[in-house]
Amino acid sequence: MKFRKAAIGAVLVWGLASTPALAGPYYFHKPGVEREAYVEDVTLCRELSDMGESKRTSTPYTPNLYAVAAASLLSGFMNSRNQRNHEQAIERICMADKGYARVSIDKSEFKKIRKLKNDDDRMEALFTVAAAPDAIGEELPE
């Protein structure tokens, strides 16, 4: 079954926010979920998070071109981070509404899955932990 590459990123996320709940990698877990349902849920939630509105950046006017360049660069970094956090929040809510729990994953396991070359192999590895009877890791707040 083919799926979008973005769906893989949706399932296994490296939280970049400063709050402890989002400080590490996590995955979505739902005991006994069927593979087709899992792929469909992940794809749908990722598509919903991608539909978020893009933020306009505003840079204060100044005749100093260096100040404009510096302000634009910093504004871009902040807006990118805010957009990513917004998309992850939409994704987390969507997956929670579908009955999935957000569970932390060991960093070494996270790296091992991310290093898989084939998208099908990566999705199979993620599905295996997502559908396991017991969550592997600590359940995180939604």
C-alpha cells in the first residue's frame, strides 16, 4: 500500500518545543489497530495539519538594510517554529480523537527507525510499535 512520505513524519515526531512533554521523540499508539486503518488515520491527520494557514511575516520598516535582513531572518525562524508547533498540535488532537495515545520512544529506537531507507520498512516498524498490545514507553499528555 502506497502512502505519502509526510505520513511517516507524522507518526514519529521529534518535538522541538521547550516544554518537557514535547522535548523528545514520540509515536502514536492504539492497541490492535489494523494496518489499513492506521495508515489512513496517519495520512488524514497529516493532511489536516498541512492545511493550516501560512503566517505572514512582518518586518519593521527601517532604512538600514542590515537591520531589515537580520529582522527578516529572525522572524522567519520564529514563524517556522510556530507553524511547526501549530501543525503538530493539530496532528496530536486528530490522532487523539481517533483513539491513539501519544507515547514517548527511546532515542536510540527513534534513530533506528529513522535510518531505515525504505518507506515501507519504516512504516512497518512504526505500525509494529503503534499496534502492540502494550505501549513501549511512557504515555504523554495529549
